[in-house]
Amino acid sequence: MSLWTWFGLKEGSASTDWPLKGGEDGQQGVLGMPCYDPSKCRPNCDECAQACVTHAISFRSQEEAVTPEVDWGRCIVCQRCTEVCPAAAFTPSTDWALGVSERLDLKWDTAFGERISRDVVEHGCRAFGRSLHIRHVDAGSCNGCESELQALNNPFYNLHRLGIFFTPSPRFADVLLVTGPVTKAMHGPLLETWEAMPAPRWVIATGTCAVSGGVTGGNYASGTGLDGVVPVDIYLPGCPPNPAALIHALLMIVGRAEQRMRGGRIER
């Protein structure tokens, strides 16, 4: 018997029971998307917008708006807004379940928060049942998202126990999981991968770069994410989204998790 076999038998299962049962999701004490309370904003204050490098926080015009417009789809979770805000309108939080089926749900809007989103879950459940095969395409990522994707197959998360697998061929894939802002060099290969997938097929824009372009999007070499390139079914911001957020987004496809963010607000 090898040393590692003996060690594994001695220690027992290292996998979490989450999300099938109770148990830790592995994100205890980890900072997530900042929490925003516009009622605390001070008039004529734009320190948060000045600090935001991706323009996730912005003013249409100082004359028309007292509170800033917030787009979590552009947020890289740098926490600079929480550090500079003098009124604590932006505060640190542990929110991470940010996958949405409509891009507008990542923008702060009270009215949109009250409406019911497009039901991607119903169609996904009928199409895939309880199994899912993923083809990942790196369309210009910095490899931050890839480091989190690798964690999905470690003993703690053990993605296979959920019936979810990565496949090297788009011919056998149900889901196209894309990271990066879609560089000019990867635009063609990404489309070829999408076209090679059998129907029905789904797309997850993974990470802020894939959702909106991130820090480097929109320059001479990079696009501004997946919109306008291939149809997107799940938008998952974050820089990078953590393994638990990735699992939550994947389970939304097969109808085993519900969307928790609407109108830019996390449902608790």
C-alpha cells in the first residue's frame, strides 16, 4: 500500500458536503463584492467614483445625480471604494453568489430588483438533468480565473460529485465557460468553439473581464467581454470569482441553484 493511499484511508473524505447538504463553502472570512447603501451617500461626494479604476461606480452628471450609478459587472472587488468612502455607503462584505441570467441585474436599480428575471433554470433543467460537461476557453485571461477553476477539482470541492465535468472537446460540451475580455487573437477560436458545440448549449461569462472587459478591456487588442460575440446565459463577475461562486453559477444551469442577485442587490 502506498503512503498516499494509507494517508487517504486514515483521513477519510476531505470533500465538503456543500451545496448538497450543510457544510462549509470554503469562503469563510473571504472578502466578496462590496455592499452598497445609497441612502448614506453625501451630496457632491465623488470619492468612490474617482477611486474606481474600471468605472463600476460613476455619475451620469454631477448636476443630475446625488448618488452614483453602480455596475457590479465592472467591479474587480479591489475594495478601494470601501477604503475611500467617507460615509460608509460602500462597506466590505462576504457576498459572492453573483451569477445572474440578465446583465441588467448586475446594475444597481431598485425597480429591477423587484422584477422576476428570465428563467434560465427551467430550460437548463430540462436540457441537462443532473449532469453537465464544460468546455473552458481562455479568451485573454490573466489566469486569475483559471486558478480558481483548478480548485474545483481539488479534494475539497470535488466537482465530479455534483455530476459536473470538464471536457477537452467542444463536441461533447454542454456549457462554454469563457474567461478573459476576448482578445482580438481569441475572437476567432472562441467562435469556432461555440459553433462546434451541439445544441442545446449554454455560455457562462466568467469573471469581470468576460462580463465587461475588466481593467484592460476596450483597448487595441481586447474586446469588452462576451456581449456581442456569443449569446450569454449566465454572467458571473468577480476578479476572480471564487470556486463557490463558480459552482453556484454552474448549478443555476441545471436548475439546482437559484439566482440571488437582482437589481444589483444580493438576496439574503
